[in-house]
Amino acid sequence: MTQNQASSQRAQTLRNLHEQAQQEGNRIAVLLKRAQAEQAQAQAKLGQLQQFAEQYRRQLADIERSGGAWSAVRDMRSFLERIGAAQAAQRGEIDRASERCAEQLRAWTAIRQKEKAFEVLLAQEQGLLLTQQRKRQHADLQEWALNRRDAFADSFTDSQNSRFGDTGTRRR
């Protein structure tokens, strides 16, 4: 295997690895987007729970001010405790969603770095192939120039020999 073939194979391998890294990056980007959407949804749910809690606190304060029935106050406080528990559970869900986002972001960042590394290696390999190609072209041009000069010299010698009647043998 020639050096050019080996370089060409390396370049193809790097292209394949780069493409695989891009595909993996796209896959992880989808997972990251999904995790971010889940986190936003969890945040929105917590916001709703907080609004409900505030609304029911106002209602409880109104009932207490107006001297409402003790059973209504007790039921309202019990309901607010359940909303508080739901808020705590939702905060836990937000924490889990945030951790999933962070994991996906780390994975996406790592694969992007890998992809960029393959881009750099591929650019270097393509530069090496271009340099080798230019050297080969330069060598071919030099060889052609030398062969032309030798052909010109041979044709000049042949024409000189025929002009002076030299048949290629020297007389002494």
C-alpha cells in the first residue's frame, strides 16, 4: 500500500468517524431538547401549584376574617397542606429534570468536542493529501521537463549528425 493510499484511507476513516459523531450529536441534541422541555413543563406545573396555593390562602384568610365555620377552615388548611406536599414533590421533579438536562448537556458538549476534533484531524489529513499531490505534480513536471530536454538534446544531436553526414561512428 502506498503512502497516498494510506492517507486516502485515513481521510475516509476520519470522514466516517466525523459523520458518526455528528449523528450522535444530533441524537443527543434531541434528548437534550426533550429534557429541557420536561424541565420547563415541571416549572410550569410548580407555577400553577403556587398560584393555587396563593388563591386558597386568600380564601382561607377571608373565611377566618368572616368567622366562617371551623370545618371549612380545617378543610381549607388540609387542602393547602396537600398543595404544599404537591409543591415539594414538583420541586423534586424539577431537580430531577434539571439533572437530566445537565447530563444531556454534558453528553452533547463531549460529542461536539469529539466532532470538532475529527474536523481538525480531517482538515490536517486533507492538507497532507494536498501537499503530497502538489509534490507529486512538481516531481512529474520536473520529470517531464528533464525528458523534454533529453528528447530535445537527442533530436538536436541527430539533426547535427545528419547534417554533417555523421552516421554515428567516429572516424580517427
